[in-house]
Amino acid sequence: MTIAWRMLPAVPLAGLLIAGAAQAETTAGATIGVEGGYGSNPLLDSSVGESGSLIGRIEPTLKVVGPTTQLAAFGRVEHIIFSKLYPDMTNWSLGSTVALTLSPRSKFSLSGGYSSQVQTTLSGLLPLPGEEDPVLDPSGAELGGQRIKNLNGSARFTSQVSARDEITVDAFVSDVDYDSSIFTGYSYTSYGGSLGLSHAMNARTSLGASVSYSKSNYDSAAFGDFQQITPSLNASFQLSPRLTLSTSAGISFSQIKLPTGTSNETHFSGQAELCYKGLRSNFCANASRSLGSTARSGSSTITIVGANYSYKLTPRSSLTLNAQYAETQSIDIGGANVDYGYGVASASYQQELGRRLSFSVTARYTEPFKSVSGRRKGFYGGAGINYRLGR
């Protein structure tokens, strides 16, 4: 990974410092947390072991808000100590974002981030609805115990070209490295972008169309080089004051260049999300199918189905329930198909003890349903306290 690549997350941060010098409103803070728990098979090994764990984490944040600029920098450092069987580990991430209002009709945003983490059942392998864990890929359950490094950047431009029409342009780049001699061939770099147009039919309905392109280059010659282009149609509906539905459907045209030759395929891509926002409860259910890069499955179709429910028990306490199933189906890995799938269910309770102090209890169950190497289910339960510093 080049020096320029490693400096990517600092690009938006440079703008943050400039804005701070311009006397913009600045807010700084941090959340410090300690969590103790107990679980079985935290690395989803083929042989199940049980261990207690102690997690310490700190999450600093910095925000700068100006008349036409909003900037943020954030980080996370987490150290996990196991009582037996498993080695200690440290996970960390950092990132920054910049949002610019170019005109009353046009906006531009830029973001960058870097993370280094070990796949465990102590946190979601994929982000369940409502969570903010970084997405790697559904085949990550097969990489339990492996350190994964992800460097990414993205940009977005939106313009309201008329009272009812908006254009969106997106671009991204991502580098995924596996810090193991066993899995080093699974590392890959992806980049791409999309162009979309949406039209508001009325206050409740909008329709649109988009086209996206992406390309991935794997370190392993067996995975080859993968590229795809996906035209799609999009629609969103305000079904009631509290109920929304968003959908998209398209066709992905892919090409994979392998040492044995070139493969061209066509696949359906789409997504749907139904959300209800009440006074005390929120619910979202979603399903998606896309074509993309994964670690163990190579270029694959990725299917994810999930649901999230949260309920505010009191002004200071809430309950959150999550469930998700994810699977990959490889298009081609040197002529062999390798598929993976797993499910996750979790429940958490949060209680504010004061203006800065909060308490939480979490339980999470993870089970691989498709595993080549015999990965087995894992359970984790823990309780923690968080203290917020700053504003």
C-alpha cells in the first residue's frame, strides 16, 4: 500500500483544519467505554471454545460547521482481552468527511477512512440494520480470527437541476488487505462510480434511473480481474406519514478475466427496504441482491436479508433487536464455485444513567450455514458502561 493511499483519510481532515482556522463552530468530544462479557467460539473456529472477555474502547470525534461547510473527523480504538484460549487483540479505525454546499442547488461531499480489525463474534461481521460496523463482505464469517485492513474513499455530487429533478454522481475506491500469509491472495482493490437521475412525481412518489460501474483486481491470479456495469430503475414511496418503501431493480453485466480465459455473465440486482418510524418504535426490513467482490468467494452474487426493531421504553432507555442472513454465491474461481452463508441475531438494551453516562447489555448469536472449512456457531453476551466527554 503506497504512502498516497495511506494518506487518503487525511484529505478531508486537511479541509477540516482549514475550516477551523476560519472561525467556524467547532465541537470536540470522545466516548470511553468498558465492556465485560462471556461467549463461545468468538472466532467461529471448527472447534468450539468458551472464554470471558474484557473490551476497552475510546471513540474521539471532532466536528466543524461553517456557513457552507460541514466537516467531521472520527476514530475508534478497541482492545480485547480474553480470559483463556485466545490471544489479545487491538482493533482501530479512523476517518473524516467533508460536505460542501456549492450553491443553493448543488452539494459535494468527500470521505475517507482506514480500519484494521480482527473478525470476531463480539461485533457484527456485517452491519445489521441500525449498526455502523464497516462492511467487508458476507464471506467474512469464513475469516474468523483474521485481521482485515480496509482503506477506502468516496465522493458524491448532487444537483437539483429543476424543481422535481435531481442528478447524483458517486465515485469510490477501496483496498482490502488480509494480514495473513494464508489469506493474502484474497486481498483486492475495487473502484468505480455511478450516475443517477431521480424525478419527484409528487410529494409521495419519486422515480429514477441509474447506471453504475465497478472493477476489482485480486492479488490472487485464480480470482482474476472482475468488472461489471449495472443499469437500474429506482422508486421510493411515502405510503403513509410513518411508512416508506424504497426499491431498485437492474441487470448486472459482468466480465471476469481468469488465467483460463474470460467469462461473461448476466445477473439480476435489486434491493427493497420498508421502514416504519413511530413515536416510540422504529422498524426496518430490507433485502438486497448485488454483484460484487468478496474475499473467499471471489466475484460473487451477494444476497442479504435483514430486519431491525427498536423501541423506546422510557425517555432514557431503549431496546433494539436485529436479525440478518447473508450469503455469497461465487460466479467463478478458476472454474470452481465456492458459496458461503451465515445468520446473525442480536438484542441490546441501553439505559442512560445521566447526561454523560450510559449502560448497555448485548447478546449476539452467529451461525455459519455454509462453510467449506467447518466453521461453527458462536454466542456472545456482555454488559458495558460508556462515558461521554466534551460537548
